[in-house]
Amino acid sequence: MSKKNDIHVEIAMLQKQIEDRLDLEGKKLVFDFEERKGKVHLDLITVNPVHRQSFLLHSVTDKDKLSALRTMLGYLTTEDEKENSYTVQWTLKGEGQLHTSYFRSKNITGALEKLFYNRDRSSIIVFSVSMNPIA
């Protein structure tokens, strides 16, 4: 009799590998799964405990949760470092405190999309966006 892996255990193991790859503990990452047209869409969201805001790290779509997590881990392992790094200085409207956040994206527009992910665009004032030097 072959031993079949428990899907929840596999999901937990992949999520832990992603946390380890990013060097972030579980409280700073959100795995947001959503079914779309018969597939699973995964938004990996980071939570910054300093300014208590969340941002999109990356999105993938695949046939099921396990495949989506494997695709996300693959992206973080091989593709993430190939994207440009951006520094964004911003504040919440009415707050007045300047924050600095860092994003990886193919272009400035993508970095801003990650900043504005799942929020009203008029709630954030962006002061500057700059591409970081290539190391």
C-alpha cells in the first residue's frame, strides 16, 4: 500500500519553504488564494509591522493550490532576482509620516501596482520612485 501525502501537510511545507526563502516569518506573509475560472490564483502579500500596511509581492495562477505554491516558490528561487529593484517613498493621506518600501518588478508601473494593491489609490501619496542600482 502506498502512502499518499496529506495535501494540507504539503501546502504547509511549501508555505514554510516560501517563508524561509524570503526570510520572513508567517505573521509577515499572507497567502491569498482565490478560484478564478477553474484555476487557483495566489497573491503573496507581505505585511510590514512597522507601518502596519500590506503590499503585493507577486501573483501566480495555476491549476490548484499546490501547483500555485510550487510556481510561486520557483519564481522566488529563479526569477525574483532578475527583476529590477525599486525604492518608493510614500505616506498615507492625512498621516504625514514618510515611509520607504522596496519592490521588485519589471518596471516602475509594476512596482506602483504592488504598492497600491487592494487599496484606494487616493489613500496613498507617492513622493518618489527610484530604480535601485544593479548589484
